[in-house]
Amino acid sequence: MNLKHLGVAAALYAACNANPSPQSTPIPMPQLPQAPRAAGVVDRLEVLSTADAFGGATPAGAAGPYTIISGVVHGRLLPSHADNAGIVDLVNVPKDADGYVDYTTDVVILRPKTAGTARRVLFYDAVNRGSKPAINAFIGADPVGTAAPDARFPSLLRAGYTIVWSGWQGSVEQSSNGAMRTVGTTFPVATNGDGTPITGLSREEYVPDSNGGLSAFHLGYEPASLADRSEVVFTARQSWKGADGKLTYAAPSVPVTNWSYDSNGHGNVVVRFTPPASVPLADGTSVAPDGGTIYSFVYRAKNPVVAGIGFAAVRDLVSFLKNDSADAQGQSNPLADMKAAACAAGTGCAAAPSTNFDVVIGAGVSQSGRFLRDFLYQGFNKDGHGAKVFDGLMPIIAGARRTWTNARFAQSGRFSREHEDHWMPGDQFPFAYGVATDPVSGATDGLMKRCLESATCPNIMQIDGSFEWWGGRASLVVTDGAGHDAALPDNVRYYLVSGTQHGGGYGVTTGVLTQPAVGAGCQLAGSPVSETPVERALIPALEAWIVKGTPPPPSQYPTVTSGTLVASSKTGMPDLSALSVPNGAAATPLALSVTERPRVNPLALTDYAGAVPQVDVARRYKIRVPKVDANGNEIAGIRMPELAVPLATYTGWNLRAQGHAKGESCSTAGAAIPFAVSPATRSPKDTRATLAQLYHGRADYQARFGAAADALVARGYLTALDASDLYKKGAAAISPALIPAP
């Protein structure tokens, strides 16, 4: 019986029983079937402002001008729905009369002013701590400024893309002006059933040189009591190394006893402290604390934000923008007119499309790249229609990590490195996309396990730099954790951009490098090798792979089988202990000694159920890194022109300098160790080639650099615009102090 027939039945029931006789038996009223309740709803997309982007100027190469919209998403989630069952503490939030939980997030939309100049492709740029990575990386100008992307920049706007940003991180405050400020959220706080605060142990970590050397740090959550310090464990250490040289949570430490809380009365609390007189080292000696000292603070916190809502908020907003004409209050979707835009395929498209967009691609950089890996793993790529949220995903410089987001007292901004935040959640199995059995934990899982079960797996391109292999354990994305190669699924491509630090550098132009002065945090100059141009080239390739099935450029990364993926002690790095390198604009010879061996960020099986991690130091993963050539540069991966035609050894690691926990890994920095200008200025122990041996003058260098750029264009790893404007133009600026005429 359909609903129309049920309506007739109800009317007949009412008529026949209007005046029933005392002897009559009422006819049972048929029960109307209830529609399934949605897991999440965009109740209202509140548009706060609409303005011409770029001051009304049309981006170079675009079919027309763009508009920027700033607003707030009012969302609702049903805690009892199976699709939300994994959101930690969602059931512990007050609900409305319908059983839903309310939240809000900022949203910013950069769209073609009219659908007639658009294509039906939506690009979701996952924000990083509230910032918009795509503005510099993929758009080429700030939409709220007055200058549009110029003719030299390969902007996504040339292809008629619509760009969307929205809040997902619970600790980034909603601004309600995301176009001009950070893009944040207002998520509810979980409470006990009687309304009293939830409390629990939480751990903070602080390294002074990350905050200007101050002896003070902010707590992520308010202490349960400012007076009761009985559960506080405040310690200082110089490293996480134990006596055997391996990292352990039980590394030597000393208590910090002189400290206090400083509260503003609104839940924002700072811990101020006096550093201890000395901190112990693994060898039994001690040193004075410095800028690199690691402070660990365990305390009882209260009022956990339900941070896991961030995953559902992205799921529901993107699905709404792609599929719906109006929100639950009947207000029009500001992108509903995109049904009239040009289809992504260009030809053979439906005359009356059922969705606003044909393709949705999600990209995230660093923290937000880890967020997208976690989004996929936790099953949020299935929307309320049972369809894909994202057709394509591009996690960038995420390594093998996910995030510390869907947890009580989450801290989404933290991520493990060898020195900083080493014991923080978000770094445990699974690491790879395919489903496999972990040789260390024995668990069977994979980032795509849930999307395989719901047939909602996207096409995926992950792009990492060299740092992610040293500091982010990226080898675990393409190996089994026991040191063997693991095949990528058919819908996944993986790319290493060799020789890069986290996020890449500014590119090589003059080639001049100045080594850090005394007091700097790192021992060596950072790696200038660029990475973002590869990402710009691969986005249209990802679209073509999704829309037309065009095979994307092949994966590029080192493997155990080829001999290009090795243990960190077997990279083949030349002796760097006694060098003479050109320094500064005059290329003045400078003695440089790199004696400490770089270390990968190791990983052991760790239980993060409590604030204090429980580490099984006997069960460790085998982390591998790229092998290098005779000049110290990585052999495998995408070798950018800077690496293919090098002026230095470029690495994904750097070392902390004196006064900053000397010898430890220097955060996310890479390094550049220059080649000597000529054999006459080279140190006897330096076996690397000199610039004079590599290049027969400036013209030779520039020609080879340009040819390397053109080769990457031909292979699909670089756009022609970037090859011309960034690389060939940059090579023309090479310093004559390094490579003289001709």
C-alpha cells in the first residue's frame, strides 16, 4: 500500500467511526510508515556576505569573474544513527526535541559569478588550523584582495572550478567571517548525564623554541580544578632517547616543581613555570635546559569538545552542496544553479543533471591532509544518500599519519615528529590504503576498509616530500611495516617529491645559500626544493582520471625491490663531516661539519587509551627512507629541476643546533648542503662533485635546468606555465659567484 492509499484508508476510518455504536469494535488505524531519519542535516546555510572576488577583476584564463560568499552552516546530527555511531561523545551532548545535536561552522565559497562561466567541478580545500592552503597553492591570489591571479599562474580558476572551505577543527574558534579571517567551528561540549562536567586526564607537550622561548604554554582544555594539583605530572627532558639510544616514553626526565596556573576566568589557562636547573641525558650526564627541552604536562581536564563532529560536518556540507537545491529551512543552496554549468566531461553530458556537480575533489595540506586520510578511514566518505562525498582525494604531505580528532580531549593540531610531540595519537595502524594484516599489532585493517564495504572509495593521489619519509614514516604507506613492499590499490597513486622539507621550499633561483647563524634553531640551511608545482599539475590529472578514466601519471616512490628504499643507516650519504661550502652572496668558503647522523621518526606499538601512552618498545615498525646518489640526492621519486640539476645536497631532514637540543631532528625542516664551487675550494674529505665539474658555465646549467623542467611537463608532473615562469626564469638568475659565464 502506498502513501496515497494510506491517506484514503485514514479518511474512511474517520468517516466510519465518527459515531460508533456501543457494541461496535473500532477498526485499527493503519500505521503510516516513517521515513528514515537522516544522520546529518544542513538545517540552514546562512549567507552573511556576498562580494565580487579580486575586486571584480577576472582571473587570467578564466571564462568570467568570480564571487566570494561567506556564511555559517547550521548543522544537525542524529547521535543514534549508525553513520554517526563512531563520533566520540556525540551521545553525551544535549539534544533538541527531535533527538538531534546542533553545531555551526564557518563556510566560504569562491564561485564563478554565473553558472554560464563555470564547470561542474567542486574543489574542497580542507582548512589547516583555519587557514586556506589553496589560496597560495592553487588559486594564485587572495579572493578578498583587489588583484586577480595573473597570466603566469596556473590557477584552478582557469578551469571554472568552484572552491569551498569550511570549519572542521573543534579548537579553531568560529569567526563568522571566514573570507577575511580563520575558518572555524562552534561544536558542543560533552557532559555527564546529570549535566555535570566530564573530566579526564590529558597531556600537553611544549618545546620553548616553538613559542619564542617563553617559559609558558596554553592548555588545550581547562583544568578540572585550579587548586587541586594532586594528579599533575610535570616533567622536563632533553630527548625521548633511552640508554639504548631508542626512543621510549620512559626516557630520563626531571620534575618541574616551580609552576602556576594563569587563568583569564573564561576557560583559557596558561601554565607558567621556571625551568629546572638541569635535565638528564640518556648517558647519565645532565645539561642545562634550553630552547629544545621537552616539557610534558599531564593534568585532569574538563569540558571536552566533541571534536569528531568535524568529520560529519564536512560530509554533510559537501553532500548538500553537491546534491541539494535547498537547505532544511527551504533556503536555496548558493550553488544550486550549477546544474546549468558546463559538465565536467565537456561532451556527452545529461541535459538535466540530477546533481549540482559532476565531480567533487578534496585536498588537504599537512594537518588537513591527515584529516582527509582519517575522514576516509573512519567511514565518512559515504553520505546520507549512500553515495560518495568525494570522488577524488589528494592528501598532501600527510605521511603515514592520521589525526588526533575523534577522541575525548582531542588535540587536532598535534602530530608526531622525532623530537616534538613524539608520543601523540594519530600515528598508529593502519597506515596504508589497502586492507592488510599488520605484522606488529596483528590487526587487519586499511584506510579504505569502510569505503570498500560501502562502495564509496574515491580515486586517491597522495603527495609527500622527503621530510614525510624521515619525519612522517611515509614508507608505511607503501610497505607492510616489516620492511617489504606493499602494492597500492588500483584507485591509489602515490608520489614522493624528492629532496624536500615539509611543504617544499621557495625554489632555486640564484642558488645562494647562507648557513644559519649562531643561535638559530637548525644547524643547516633549509632545502629550497619546490613541491607545490607538482600538486598543481596533478589536480587536473586527478579530475581527468575520475571523469574520463584517463590514466594519471604513474606513481613515483622508492621501493625495497629496486634497492632505492633502505634503512636510515644505509642511505649511502657521502661523508659530510669536513666540508668547505660557498656561503652567502659572495660564495665565501665556509667550514661546515655535519657529524650527527639524521634519524627517522621511529614508531613502536602504542596504546593511547589514556593520557599517558603505553608503549611496547619491543614491537617496532621498520621505517625505511630513500637511498641517495653519490652527491647525496635521492634517487627515486619525482626529481624536480633543482634536484635533477643540483647545486647542493638536498635532504628531508635537518638537525637541531646548539642551544636547541643539539643533534635532535629539527622539526619539519629539510637541509641544503652546497657543493663546492671548484676542486680548488673543495675539502679533501668531500667526495661530492663540484659545480665546475657538473656544469660548463651558466648557459649549460640553464639549458639543463630548462630541459629537466620540460621533461616533467611531458610526463605530467609539471604545468607548462610553472616550467616557464618558475623554473626557466629562476635558472636565469643563477649567481655568477657559483657558476660564472659563459
